[in-house]
Amino acid sequence: MGKKRVSMRQIAKECGCSLATVSYALNHSGQAKISSATRLRIIETAKRLNYSPRKAARSRPARAAILVSSVPGQGPGRRAALMDLAGELTEQLARRDIPAVVLELEGLAEQWGQVQKLSPGVLFMLDRGSGGVAHLDPPCVQPIIFVDSDNDDPLYYKVLPDYPSLIHRASELLGEPNPFLMLEGVRSGGLLKTMTAATPPQDVYLHLGRDMGPFLEARRDRKGVVVGDLLAVEVCRRFPPENLAVISALDCPELFPPELTVLSVPNRARAAAAVEIAMDLMSLDYDSARSHRVLLGSEG
């Protein structure tokens, strides 16, 4: 005799909640306000019990929304990288016949109504923290994947380069134990903390429109790591490229002089990982023991 299918009723009993609550949580419905903690508990219980949605419930999302953050003073390099990432996500989703809408947002809460009018089945948030999501009205019930972002919320998956390992590898390739670090402006505080964890504050330059000349001049006899393709192009005009390494996203090696050390984590790879996770979440076909932080290494 085959193994009996696990029902929503069994999940409700296990979680100590109503059948309706389980249905709303597993179907990403907004008809009822369910806390993030309850939603997470139901999803993880369903996975632990090997719950399998019926075929009709496994339909792919009708539309995806890709939300691109912007910050005051954000340079063209960071915006170019994020819009390229949004384009890669759009292309990856199109291969699965899922249309995507890209929106540039400054304030998520203020523009949430605009997002909800799209009725997206899944959200990709680029360079944004999770702090404001819990307070959205109406609440967000769709799966969210944060890309090029970082946070400690276990409800959400994050896809980002393994910046600490990449910076350490760049340090080894340069033969510089304590390289300085130059970054494009980012909105996600968690991401900025992850990027700069191993570098003294005085050796971190955040590119938000101010002149980088004095920072570079004070470090003329040292070596450094740059995060951001267009920022690296600009820095190479002012600093010996053989003393620099770049963590690249745009997959355009022709941008750089041959002396520059390049560690490539292309947006193509970031998008592919994020879309794969989104599809797994929609179908509950994922490993609940897997870390919710998906860290990517360099190619090649």
C-alpha cells in the first residue's frame, strides 16, 4: 500500500492552528493576516512532514516583481549593476514563461500600493533590508528573495556573493594582508556590514559622490579591493591597476586593464540562483535544512 498523502489538516494539528490558516500560509494568500513567525512555522512543518501540494497548486506565479532600491547620492555604477541584475532576473524568469515587472523604489512602504496592484506571485528585492517588510499594509504574503542583500530574518532567502571569502581571496592574490576597500553606495545595512566586517573603518571608502582622490593618495603605497565594475574603471584611472582587485558583477572583462585582478561573480549566476530558489519555494520543493543565506563564489 502506498504511503498516505499528508494533508493540510495534519499540518494544522501539528502547528496548533486552524486549517484555514494553513491554507492561507501555503498558498501565499493575503486573505488573512498571519504573522511571519506563524507562516514560517507552517511552511517548515509542511516540509518536515513531506507535504506535497496537489498538481493544481503547483502552478508557477503569473508574474514576478523585481524591486530595485535606490539611495540618495547613489552613483551610476551601483545603479547600472542593479539594473543589469534586474535584467538577468527578467531573462531567467522569461525562460520559465514568467513575466516580470521591474520597479525602482526609494521607499518600500510609500510605494507598496503600486507593487500590490501588480498582483505578483513572487518578489525579488535588490539591495534592500527586511526591516520594513513586516510592517507593510496590506501585509506581504508572497515569497520574497533578497538578492545582493543581507539580513538575519530566517523567513527570507538571501542570495549574494560570499564577500568575506572573496575579499580574503583578493588579499591573497594581491599579496596584501590588509587591503583597503572601496565600495559603491548600498542601501542594505546588512550587506554593508557583511562587506566591511574584516576591514578597519578608516580603510573603507563608500562611493556616494565625494572625491576619492584624497583616500587613494593616502594609500598610494598599498593595495586594495574594489567592489563594483564601473567604480573599478574609475579607480584604475587614478591608481596603479596592478595593485588592485575587483569583485565584478557585469561579466564584461573588456572594461578592465589586463593588470587588474578580477574575481567575477556575474549577475547571471546571482539571478539563476535566486530564480531557482523562488521556484522551489513556490512548490515546497526545497531543503528546509539548507541555509537561508546562499553565498556565491567567483567563477573561474
